Amino acid sequence: MADTTKITLSDKELSLVTNADWILTKHIIIGKVYSLFADNIPVIGAAMKQAGVVLPEEIGSSVPKIYKGENYLQLPYVMFDYPRFFDGPHIFALRTMFWWGNFFSITLHVSGRYSNLVRDKIIRNEKELPGHFYIGIHEDQWQHHFEENNFLPVKDTSREECIKMLSQNDFIKIALKFNLREWNNMPALLEKGYYEIAEVLA
């Protein structure tokens, strides 16, 4: 006889499986994230131009990419990469992410020959990262969560510690995080974030 406990639904699960409305609402929300990200394509270009950022041709001519998934740590997400360039170990990506139930974020992710675009400007030119930035410290560059084993806030670290963290891997990730409860202010928050990251690259 089959073990029915494996398929038995709780009251909460039963209420969800019999209600299509929340799935339809999810699709609407994801569509709004797509629209938000698409609206920021010209904003990013304007931020780079104002800061005087000159990117290598292969990066500057890249085409924006917006895509979604259902299972980053078991939750849906939407990614927006622009500008972007991926060539094996050589990566340049300005990645904006929506992660269901968690946050919006902007991450500057560079590796290989592009690492010095960030490392030189922060370390050699002694440019200070604003305190609300985060620095990626995980050895796996494809982790996006903000737990303390992945990102550390600049405000909680000394300049010497920041330099050490920026130098410990063959990639660099600096990020900004935004609370989902600020959803209605997100266009302005993301715009401000893009201008701040452009200043890091300036």
C-alpha cells in the first residue's frame, strides 16, 4: 500500500493548490520586474556617460539580457545583465537581480582581465567604497545571497580589510542591496545605485 503521508496536503497547501489567483499574481509581478529592468537600460548608459566610464568595445557594445528562473535556493528570480561580457574566466557584468521574498540587488561582477578595472581604481587610487556597498567574499563567484559568508558590508570593515577582500580571489564582486518593501521607490533607488557604481568605475 502506498504511503499517503508523502502526498497528503496540509490545510495551507490545499488552500494554495485550489487557488490559481496567487500564481496569476506572481506572473503579473514578474512582468513588472521585467518592465522595471528594461526601463533602466538607458539609465545605465546615462550613468556611465556622466561618470566618464570608457569600457572595452566588447563590453560597451553588449546587448542587455533579462531572464528568469524558478530555483535560486528554491525561490524564483529575475536577472538583468547590462553591460555584460562572458568569455570563460574573463567576465564583466553589471547584474541587477530580483529574488522573490528577499531583495533587489545590483552587483558589479568582474574577473580575469577585467578585474583590474575595479581593483586598480579602488586600491591603487585609494577610492573609498561607500559604506552601504557590500564586497563579495565567497570563493564561489556565482552565489548571489547576502548571508555573511557571501557578502560583507563595507561599513563593518576597515580599508585594509576591504583591500584584502578585493584581492583574495581572481574575481571581484561589489554590490548594493534593496529591501523589497521599497518596491514603489525602486526606479529611483536603482538609478541612484547605477550612478554610484559608475563612479567606482570612473
